[in-house]
Amino acid sequence: MKIHASVALLVTLAALFFDVSTVEWMILLICIGWVFIVEMINTSIEALCDVVTMEEDPKIKLVKDVSAGAVLVSAIMASIIGLLIFLPYIKRYFI
């Protein structure tokens, strides 16, 4: 969660610096929110699994792995969307 918060802060600062459009702000905020929501669901699922059993169970491991994978996929998708939004600004600023 700390990593997601740090990246969200960097994205927010970059959006302010590049003065992105209102629509781009909305997309960025949806992506940031989505990653936090998926991370919170993942944390809830992992906590619930730990209540069910602390012993190694292949089914519990699968549930935790899939839940963590959902966070990874959401973060990758948010990163791709961020790149699509910021690359034109970066090109204009540095070229």
C-alpha cells in the first residue's frame, strides 16, 4: 500500500506539473482509486484466508495468489494508462 501511495503522489505531482486536462485527471484518479480498491480487496481476502487456516493449504495459496495477481494486473494497466497520458507531455516538454 505504501508503494501505491508513493506512486499516486508522484502521478498527482506530474499531473499538476504538466497541467493535464480535466478528462485526463478523471482517468488518472479512476486508475489510482482502482489500484487502491483492488489492493484493499486483496488485503481483505488474505486476512480472511489467514482466519480460515494458518496451515499451508494449496487452495488457500491459490486464492491468495489470484488475489495478489489482480493487484498486479490493475497496477500494470494503470501504469500503461499513465504512460499513454504522460508520454505526449514528456515529449513536448523535453523535445
